Amino acid sequence: MIQGIKKRFKHRKLYIILAGLIILTGVFLFISVDHKLEVNYYTFETDKLEEPVRIAFIADLHSCSYGEEQIVLITAIVEANPDVIVMVGDIADDKISHTGTIELLEGIADRYPCFYVSGNHEFKRNKINEIKDIFREYGVVILDGRHEVIEINGQLLNIVGTDDPHVGKNNFEIQLERAFSEINEELFTLFLLHKPERFPQVSEYYFDLMLAGHAHGGQWRLPNILNGLYSPGQGLFPKYTSGFYTYNERAMLVSRGLGLESTPFVPRIFNPPELIILDIIPIEN
């Protein structure tokens, strides 16, 4: 009888421990899964500009919703007062409707110069031309293997971009060659490419700063410990997930992106979605 009581007590103790662990896990997930939009400011210095240029950098929206008619995201952009907006892939999605994408374009395209390069999910929908046409209808410049020279605050800049490498190896290499041909290297050159893991490969081309997304911040992050658990194309513990990186005298800034609904079973842990506001400023002498 005593043995039976001890056995029941051990089982009850085990159940209490398991219940405690479940509660602690729930609390951890509750405090760590944050879908509130962050607006993060970055600065990049250059000797090729005399006046600052402000860029709103959008990546990996996946047509997700930020309030009615994208009011939260659009308000954040307007309040930052950018000179130009760049959209660096997966703004639309392969499964979610284009509603969120169209609402964003309706709110920004007639206010700012806008530039777009494709992402892998837009190709996965197998309607890439139709998706590009949506952007064109709103006057967005599609950079699919070419560059544009734009004037901001009385100075000229290059904006270069290619389709996502999902376009195919040969087509991607052709686009790279075409995009960087005949650019004026005396101008500041911004390069838009969805996948950050291609940074070492493309560093042979001339640019001052590359902007990328795709990694979703590595999905799970732990402050000062883990800078990303997993990213497609990079695998476990990816190298390029958020912030600035350098390679062969080239620089890259990676956005954690804005995607929410596209990963419902892999929540963003300690990894809130972000809109990046990038200030490119003259080096002070």
C-alpha cells in the first residue's frame, strides 16, 4: 500500500512538472511572438553624396495586412518622409491574395518614386508577369536586370536590380551582366536583390550597398544569443539575417521583413516584422 502511494505521488509530481513546463512554454511564446510593426533606422555613410537620401526599404510583405487598407504600414512610411521607396522581393505571395500588395501600392505609389525586384514566392505562383503588371499599373519601376539613374536632392544615384535567382541560373547571370553594364561608377550605386546568400557571388560587381530580405530574420531569434535559427537557402543558423554585412569591400543591409500569415506554423520569436528607414549620408570631413 505504501509503495502504491509513493508511486501515485511520483506520477503526480511528474504531471505537475510537465504542466509547469507547458505553462512556461506558453508564457515564453506569448511574450516572444510579437507581430507589432517595428520601424528601424539605419545609417550608411558615403563620399559620393553631398546631401542625405532617405529610403524606405520594404521586403517580404507576402501581401500580409497591417490594418485596414494597410494603414499601419503606410502611416509609418509617410511619417518617415522618405525620398524613395524600394521593394525587395516577396511583396506579393504564392498563396495569399494580392489584396495586401495592391492596398500598399495604392497608398504609396503616387507619393514617392518606387522601385521593385521580384522574390522567390512571386515566381512560385507561376504568374510572375501578371504580378509585375500589377506594379507597373501603379507606376512602379521594375528592375529585372537593369539600372535606373535617379535624381534625389539635386544629385544622381544608380539603382540596380535583378529578378530573384528563381528566374533560373542562366537568366539570373544574364540579368546581372545587363544590370551592371555601362553604369557610372562615380555615382552612388544601390543594388536590390532578394536573396542575401548571393552576396558573396555578386560582390564581384560594382555597387556601394546591396539591399536584401528573404531570410525573415532567421524566424527565431534570442537577443545576444541567436541571430536566426533557419533561413531558406542558408539552412540552420544562417549567416545573413538582419542588419549590415561586408564582403570584399562591398556592403549589404538585410531586412527581417514584414511577412506574417505566410508562416503560421513557424511563428516569429523575438523577431518582430520591420520596416527599415535607411539614411544614406555624406561622410563628414
